[in-house]
Amino acid sequence: MDRNRRTTLLYLKLALLCDRRRQLPSRDRLLVCAADAALNAGWPQVAEGCRAIILRSNRHHLLRRWPTFRDAVLSAEFRPLLERCRRFCPVERAEFLLQRHHEEVERALRSVTSADAPPPAEADRTGPDTPALRQAMAVVSALS
């Protein structure tokens, strides 16, 4: 799995943990980082899912000015917010936090990716890293 996909999952797992703890400002910052990594990973649907979660809980968020997360990232007006979110939780810190709260994160993940979920359609198994993408989308769905 490439670095951007791993980073996307890392930030999504921490966002799920923050959501469970009702730490919504932190969750939203982590979702911005996850969306940015998802775009770089070639997962625009995950980025848009993150954007939708943020806007659902905060309709006045700066992201509302752009129709897509990609449009926001391309805007000079959005860049400072993205940089603040990256400084809030650089990848190294996110990795440390995930290790520190591993058990709690795994419990939260098990609650959103149940073992009795139906198997994916054959078409879903053909792309690279589809298990990672399915996990990312499961977390996005759980946060929605």
C-alpha cells in the first residue's frame, strides 16, 4: 500500500477515535488531513466523504465555499487552513497517537467494519488496495 493510502487510513482512524470521544474540532482537522491524503492517493470519493462529514457538523466551515475538496485544495484561500491542520497533527504524531491508542482505535474500527458484512462484489476485488479503500469508506460511512 502506498504512503498516501496509509496516511489516509491513519488520519481516518484517529478521526474516528476523536468522533467517539466527541472531540469534534480535532476530528475535523484530522478529516481535512485525511481528505488531502486521499486526494493524493487517488481516492477522491474518500476526500469528498470527509468534506461532507465536516460540513454536516459545521455548515459554516471554510470548505463550504468550494463544491469539492479538490477545488478547495487548489485555492490559495484554503491553503492556510490545510497547513494549520497538517501542523496540528503531522504524520509522525498521528502514528504515535495511533500506537498509543491502538486498542481503543481497534474497538472503534470493529464497530464499523463488522465481520458479518457481506463479501464485496467480484468487481470490487480487482483494483489495487481495495481492502484499504473499503476500510476507508467504512470509516467515512460510520462518521457520516
